[in-house]
Amino acid sequence: MKQTGYRLIALLLLCASSQIWAESAVKGMRMWPAPDHTRLVFDTTAPVEHSLFTLKEPDRLVIDIKDTRLSTDTEQLDYSSSLLTGIRSAQRNGKDLRVVLDLKGAVTPKSFVLRPSQEYGHRLVLDLYDSGSKPEPVRTTLKSISSRQKARDIVIAIDAGHGGDDPGAIGPNGVKEKDVVLAIARKLKKMVDQEPGMSAVMIRDGDYFVGLKKRVKLARQTHKADFLISIHADSFNDARARGSSVYTLSSGGATSERARQLAEKENASDLVGGVSLDDKDDLLASVLLDLSQTATTEASVDVASRVLGEIRAVNKLHKRKVEQAGFRVLKAPDVPSILVETAFISNPAEERNLNSSTHQEKMAKAIMEGVRDYFTDNPPPGTVLAMNKKRKHVISQGETLSAIAEYYQVSLNSLRNLNRLESNTLRVGQVLQIPTDS
Ligand SMILES: [Zn+2]
């Protein structure tokens, strides 16, 4: 009896030493490769303290997590499009966890912890930026050089909501908002790029998260966009709710309680997707007070109503009018921005539509038509569309066809052909179309 007791204690001690007594555990790991960084997310059972350091030849990053053990396997991660080649881990001092990342090259790491949010518990987020890569000013530089001589394209920033750790709303059959909105966004990009005088940029073009503030910054600063369109799918706890709606920013109150709640839900994206809380929003807060916002707001509402008008032909409308609320992704002070809730993913029929390529195409086309309609009427100065719009000439006293041809640097023949002129005789007040191709 006595001996059995000792044996039991010995067995317990053995268990204790192999089953390290750490406070918390890493119970899951996810990796999201983005164009400018690779994000590694550790799900932890409690808030953790950690430290990082890098090693050279070969490049490695070491993460020490205090009082933590690993209770997941790292084998399931796919490193192919990331900055990593492998992950190793070991226990240190009997209680700390050391994770070693084998890297393809030098990286600049950034790390932060996140409190529980929606489906996630505590997380430790690690962003690895490729140290060799420079920020991508190529496109804008080219634009600014060429824009001095030539009219430029109107740049449309297409923002597929959510991504990475943030799936957005999930339909009854498991369709994820982040996937269907990216599919619609890609179709829309193709259409915009085919449009003369317009080109599109994707704010997110893969399954990774981009913070809301960063989305605005990419549109305004990196791409100097003329317009931002954020694409989403709605959800509600009543599966019968359906239809599309279009929103613009309200700097004050929301136009309805539902709009306010929706903005709150979409803004929670930062917490779910993972944005460090010390990323302050000071710029956006202050510029909102700027009066120049008025023109942007008017333009936003105008495009939004035109887009809503086109969507009417494709899907039932949830709201007949454009509504306003405080969506963070629409907060660029000088870039008109709209947010489209394409349909309710919580409604089984609309979930199916959202997942259908044909329907995605129709939705993208409706958005395209609304945007084209607005910019044909209101082309920003210096753009190809502005030039085309201006290229009408009203004849005044004493003007000749050859003088007009010379002024616009077009051939007399093309001018005559376009306007179906039989002779060179003009009358005062007559409107001539000016060819654009010469
Ligand atoms: Zn959304």
C-alpha cells in the first residue's frame, strides 16, 4: 500500500516534468502572405509576453514567449508564397516557448497582441516585412511624369472588404464574405481597366487582411485614386433579410439605426482582422473637420445613387435610398468613397447568388455602369475623360473650319467626317465634335 503510494507520486512527478507547467499555450497558428509582408498569427489561451530577435547566416527570427507551451503542430502551414521556409520550436527553462522561423531573407518584424474578438481568443500577431523590398511608388511616379504632357486615366480604387483572419460575414452554407467580395472586386477591376480613360487598383488582391486606415492610405497616397469603392456583403440574424444597399460616410450621426449598427460591424474588422491598437487614427480624425470634405461628400452621394440605380436591375434593393454612417474605410477627406453591401450572405438564396460567377459579373457590371455614368458627367480636370468632354466646339462669328482644325491639331478631313459636313460652311452657334485620336 505504502509502496503503491510512492509509485503514484513518482508517476505524477514524471508527468509533471514532461507536461511542462506553463501558464498558457499556443493552440493554433495561421499564416497570411500579403504582397508587402507575411503575417503569422498565434492563438494563445491567455495574453502572453514575448520578445523577438533576429539571427543572420542563415536569416532567422526567434520569438520567445513567456510561460507558454505549444499545443498545435506547425506542419500544416504552407510556406510557398511567404517569406518563411520553416518553423521550429522548443521549450526553454522548462516553461518558456521558443519559436524559430527560418527565413528566405532578412525581414523587419513587427509584433503585437490582440484581445479576444468575435471568433478569436487572445492572439499574438507577427508581421514580417521583407527588408530588401522598397515601398512601391513606381506607378504613381510614372503617372505624375506623364500627366504633365498627357491627360491621365481616372483611377478607381477597388476595396474588397475583410480578408485573412477576418472572414467578414459567413453564410448559412459556409460562404465567406471575404471570398465573394474579392471575386466581385476582381471582375470589376477587369471592367474598369477595359474602359477608355479609366484604370483600377486593387486595395487587397488575395486572402490577407489590410487595416481600414491602411486601405484609405493606399487609395489616397499610394495610388492617388479619384474614387474608392468598398465591396461587402450584409448579414442579419433573420435569414429573410435580403437586398442590396449603398452607403457613404457620415461624419455626424447615421441616417438610421441599422446604418449605424452596420458601420459598427464593418469597423470591427480592424479588431477581428488584427490591427495593433497603438496605430492611432489622428490624421483621419482631424481631416474630417476640414470643410473641403463637403465636395467629397456630395460627389460620394452622387456616385452612390447612380450605382444604387444600376443595382436595382440586378437585385432587389434593401434600401431605396443611399444611407450614411461612420464607416472608417470611407474616411478619405478628398477621395469620394462609397460602400456597397452587395446582398445578404445570411439569406440562403442571396448567398448562392453571391457565390455564382454569373451573378458576381452582373453585380460588378452594375457598379461599373454607375461609376462610368458619374465620371462621364463629372470628369476630374486633367483626365482623358475631361478632355473628351471638353472637345466640343461652339462656332462663333468669323471662325473657319481650317482654323478650328489647326487649333485642336486635328486633320480637316477627320473634323469634316466626324461632323458629317458636306462643305466648309459653318453657322454661328453650331456645335462641332472634335476628334480625339489625333
Ligand atoms: Zn463587410
